[in-house]
Amino acid sequence: SSRSVGDVVDDSWITTKVKADLAVTEGVPSTSISVTTVDGVVTLTGALPSELAVKKAVATARAIKGVRQVDATALVVEG
């Protein structure tokens, strides 16, 4: 692997950081989102009130250090 130790961010740290950042993201009910991280790929699962909330959740997760990809295919808009 060409990645140094400093480049590798722990998956559990990423999950915790994504959840924390989602909790303070306006318009995103973070309690409705489940977050899992495997090898830097964050998967968001749940139901949100609007397409905007989904976009905000994805953008929030993408902004976290160490996140290589965000899979939001299981993040749906309610109703």
C-alpha cells in the first residue's frame, strides 16, 4: 500500500465524526440516519424529509477527512 499511517483515518473515527457533523447540520434530522464506514467508504441509510436534506447529508459526509466515497443509495426521501 502506498498510503502512509498519517493518511489512513480509522473507520470508526469517520463514522463518529460524520454522525457528529450531521447532528449540527441544519435541516438534517441526524437521528433518522444510520452511518457505517468501511475502508473510507461511508454508507448513509435512512429516510429524510426532503431531497435537500439528503444532499446536505451527503455533502456533510463527503467533507470529512478520510472519506473516500459516500454511498447514499439507501438514503431516501420520506413520503
